[in-house]
Amino acid sequence: MIDIKQCAELLADKIPGAAQIYKEHLNDYNEINLHILVGDIINEPLTKLLGENKQRDLIKIYCDTIERMWRYGDEYVKNVVDVTILEYISGRDEEWQIFGSYVTDGFKNYINKEYVPFFRSYFKIVPFEIFL
């Protein structure tokens, strides 16, 4: 299971530029606040990349890392995937559908059958059209 520290190190290792963000985060907070760190490393940069949909290899690195967090993360890390990453991206319809084209069928299945039904009562969210 990937815990908070291992997740932060995974992000720093896999996502370009994340090591510097992680270092600054530790200087600012003196601890790992994973929701904030993930928001800084993933949310805006990935959403921008998805909106342009040109740097496919880089988008795939982000998506593979997110899936690894979801698949192998402990409960806290999985919560970060749900409420920090997926909630952010799902609020942007076009980017959300593009995101769905980069993730595995297993992750799409989780999102469409578990995540969407649960979080739909809290905010507007739609399943991936490409998976319906």
C-alpha cells in the first residue's frame, strides 16, 4: 500500500517538475499535506494539458500516476484521488471526457460505477461518455 509519504515521493519521481514543488511544499508546511500537494502538482497542470490534448505522453504519465495512487494507495491516498483529483477534473466537462480516454477500463469502471453515483449527490458529474 502506498502511504502519504510514498505517494509524495511517487509524484516527485514521476511527474516532471514535481520534485521542486514537493521541496517547496515541505518548506512551507513542514509536513506533507497530500491534498494540497496533489492539487499543486496535478490539478491545474493536468487540466491544462487535457484542454490542449497535445502532449499525450505527458498526459499519460499523469494518468498512470493517478491510477497507481488509486490502485495501490491506502485509504487516505485513495481519498485524495477521489476528492482532490477526480472532483477537480470532473468539474470541467471537456477535460473530463478527454481524461477518460487516457485511463484504463478498470479505472473507468470504478469511476462510472462507484465514484459518479456516490458523488453525483454532491455536485454535477457525468460518467465518461466513451465508456457508456
